[in-house]
Amino acid sequence: MYNAIWIAFLSACQTLPQRGEIVRGMVPSDKRMGVAMDGAMMNIREEGWKELKVGDVFDIEMRNEVAAETPEPTPQAHAVHNSYTAVLGGPERFGRALWAEACRREFPEARDTVAIGDGAGWIWNLIYEHFSGSRQVVDWYHAKEHLYKAAHLAFGEGSAEALRWAKAMEKPLYQGQAWCVAEKLKTLAPQHRRVAKALRQEAGYFQSHQRRMQYLEMREEGYPIGSGMVESGCKRFRTRFAGAGMRWNRASAERIIPTRAAILSHRFDQVWKSVYNLPPN
């Protein structure tokens, strides 16, 4: 009996509607929502380190605060009411699971939506498949990491010149001029032949994602530009699954991951009651 209840619980956590399968009777809402994706590593016995793909569905709430780019208090977008999905498997299965959670949260009916990720190709492929109607943003801090990486390649790791160059390019990048950063890197490549290939790769990164790097515009329109909400989720999954010396049997991990997601999403009791209703005390 216990096994049957547990299987029903996992099924309730991971109901997987097909793309476009939305609950009938929903009406458009005034909610503004977002979705973000990232990955965390965990050690699986006889397989080694594998990526646990993590997704976060959230509401967008505006709060007045001082941001690094704006010295005066201004309304800033925050991710609230976060709910998580995690899958130890390929992008296709993860995409279906995240879409299921988005449907449960009535994401398709929200007035405005945004999808956030880093530069990983699998993330943007899933966004194109399941969330193509959402605005797209490359995490601002991830973009800055690439900017500083390129500067260190060109001018030397940790050099003052590298820091000056990267700092000077932060403003145009934030203002949505990723094409300018790409052109600057293309110009630097012939001058630094030893790292020319790497500099051209970084230029390609900014060029291919430039439409997803409209940071000032997105912030002014009330969207988050960072993926801290899903990175926080990844950290909490790692705390449970990737502690010192931890190695997991795949079957056991796949049973516990949905439970961890339900706990982090503050819906464990809700799902458990839907599966196993104990009589009141």
C-alpha cells in the first residue's frame, strides 16, 4: 500500500500535459509572470556527475529600491511565489515537466510573461518550444561574466586594463548595445592572436543573444533581468543532493527529487492530501 501511495504522490507532482494543453475555462488574468531555468550537478552511482535541470515559475511584483545602475529608488521587479520543477534527465522531459507546472500556475493566461536563462542552448530551445510568447532575457550577471572573461582574455587575467575595459563596456551592454560589445571584441581579436579564437567566440555570444540583452528596456518595463530566483532554487537542491560525499542511486534520486520540489514550492501538504487523505483527528 505504501508503494502505491508513493507512486500516486510522484504522479501528482509530475503531471505532464502536452504543449498547448491548457485547462479549459481559464480566462486571461492581469498577472505578470516569469519562468527561469538552470542546472545543478549531482553524483549518480555508476554514472558520475549528472545535471539536475531546475525550473522556476514565479509571479512578478514591483518594489521600490535602489539598484546599482540607478542611484535613486525606483520600482524594481522581483520574483515572488516561486514554485520549482526539477528533472534528472534530458531537456525534452524537463521541458514537459516545467510546462506542466506553468499550466498549473495559469502561466498561459498571464497578461505579460518573461523567460530567463543563461547562455545554454538547451534552455533557449525549450523556451522556443514551450514559452515562445514570452519576452526573453539572458541573465544580466551571466552576460557580465562573459564580458569580464573576454576582457581578461584580451588584456590579462586581473589586470587593471582588463577591469577598465570591462567596466567601460558595462554601460552600453546594460543599455541594450550588445552589438557594440561584439564589434569591440571582433576588433580586439586580430590584436591578440593567441586568444583570437576565444575572443571571436565571446563576440558571437553577444551577437547571437543581443535581442535577449535589452536590460534597460526590460527593467523600465518592469521585468526582472537576473536569474537569481532559479539559482537560489539550484542551491537548495544541491544542499539536499550534492553534499559532501553524497552519491545517489538513480532510481532513489528520481523518487525524491519531485518531493524536494514540492517542499521548496510550499505545496507538499497540498499534494500529499490530494493523494492520501487521512481522516481528521
